[in-house]
Amino acid sequence: MADDTTFQRIASSTELEEGKGKPFELEGHRIALIRHQGEIYAIDDLCPHADASIAFGPVENGCIACPWHFAEFDLATGDVLSGPAARGIRTYAVREQGGEVEICLEKTRPTT
């Protein structure tokens, strides 16, 4: 796990609704934060298929789908589960403490 100095505040916990995503930007990175079953996930916000904002896609069963063409991605790993996207999306280490959501841009899981 990354040390405390590498995590940066990106949002207030109250900004995130259960079962929904929301787009944010941090240091030039477009990040989608998604609260699903009490957990918060941080993933790249652009679908690798057609650059749609993943944050606005439906969330179900640990996955999020692109709102345009419904490519499906695993929230925890970023792996693509169904096309038309040919590769997954990057995920970020995320934590929630003191009513704030923080992510670590250095601790990512590369796309596959």
C-alpha cells in the first residue's frame, strides 16, 4: 500500500451515491469514482472503445458498463468483461477517511 503522502483528496464522501458513478479530474487525469455495495472504486473515466465517460454508465454486480456501447468493466480490476472495448481500464488505489475520498495516482493497476 502507498504511504500517506501519495494519497490525494479527490472528493467528499457525501458526493457519492450508492450504485452510481461520478466524474472527477485530478492532475490532468479523468477519474470515475463509483460507490457500489458500500465500497468506493476509482477507475479511468474514459471508455477505451469510444472515449465515453464511464462514470455515467450503469453499475451492477461489481461491474460498470459504458453508457454508449455497453462495454462492461470489472470495478475492482478494470478488466474488460464484454466488448466492444478490446482492453480494460486503469484502476487506482482509493481510501475513504474522515469524510473524504482520496486516491493514489501512483498505485494503479495497468490495463489488460
